[in-house]
Amino acid sequence: MYMLTEAERIVRIPPSELNEDIEKVIDALTWDSFEGKIGEDKDVTVLIRNVRPVGPGRIVHGDGAVYQTVKYEQVVFKLKDNEIIKGVVAEILKFGAFVTFGPLDGLLHISQVMDDRVDIDESNQRLVGKESGKSLSVGDIVKARVISIDLNEKNPQDSKIGLTMRQPGLGKIQWLEEEQKNKMLKPEEEVKGKKPEEEHKGKQSKGGA
């Protein structure tokens, strides 16, 4: 989920940029250093704003650069085990589907797509249920649960995140909408499907009450 927090870090201002507009330099260095990166709390920094220096910078002997403490507001994406996410299918492969949610991608292994044997239609970028006929394609919106997290701090896009849709209330949004619609129609169909003698008994019981 997304959260707005405040952070305090140190940026290195190289000697070649000390004669530039220092506020713009600090802004740019902060964005380059921390935006899109994984922080100390294992969250991904999505957006940085309102960067401001804190106190004077510190010069390290023999370096020539200035090390400046900065404070800034940041929008972070924090992922938790067992969290339910909503994402878009980005790619279909032989072993499953990659789902994009927030700034990350998760793997929906072929065994975790549905309660059915799944055939792979790689040329058309689809996964198809052998018995149910349900299909999952690139661009489909899904609800899935996070079942494993292994974040790559150097490159968040290379993180390994496992997903499942084999639980109640999870799956392709279209499947869930159809299931809900069928549940609403079922009581009405049961009433219509009653045998004449069942209806007669129902009327008698009402009349005798």
C-alpha cells in the first residue's frame, strides 16, 4: 500500500556542482539517490517532494565533496506478506504470468492461477483452464494475495514476489463479477425450478398458518 512519510538522509554533492544553484543540485541529487529505491524499512520510494537541507554540509578530507543532510517528504509503497493486491497482467510465460502492481511485479505461477489444469497459449499470451474454459490474458485486471517476498535492494524491479489466486475472493476481476452475478441469480432460479407439488405444499403450509 502507498503511504506518505518523511525521511532524513545524506546526499553527496560533488566538487564540480558546488558552484551551481545549490538548492536545485540538492533536489536533483536526492531524487537520483533515493527515488525508485528500497529504503531501510523495506519500502519502495515512489515519489520525493519538498526537499530541504538540514544544517551546514560536511566536507570529508581528501574527497572535496560536501555531504549534506536533507529532509524530504516521500510517497512509499510498502508490501506485506499475505496482503491482497490488485494488478494488471503484464506478461504470459510458460511457467505463469507476471502481474504489475504499484512499482513492482509479482509472479503468478501456473499452479496458482485457478483450481483447474491450465493450458498455455503463449503465442496469444493466454492461460486457459482446461475444464472451466476460463482464460487469463495480458491486460487483465486481477486480485491476488502475496505469498512470498524477496526484495532486491539494488534493483527493486528484479525483486521476487510470489502471488496466488487460488483462494476465495481472488482471481480475474471478470471471474469474480460473474461469480457474484451467478450467486444473485441462484435463489431466483431455485424458486422457478420448484416442482408443482413443492409449490402446492408451500401454499398449504402458508394457508394453515
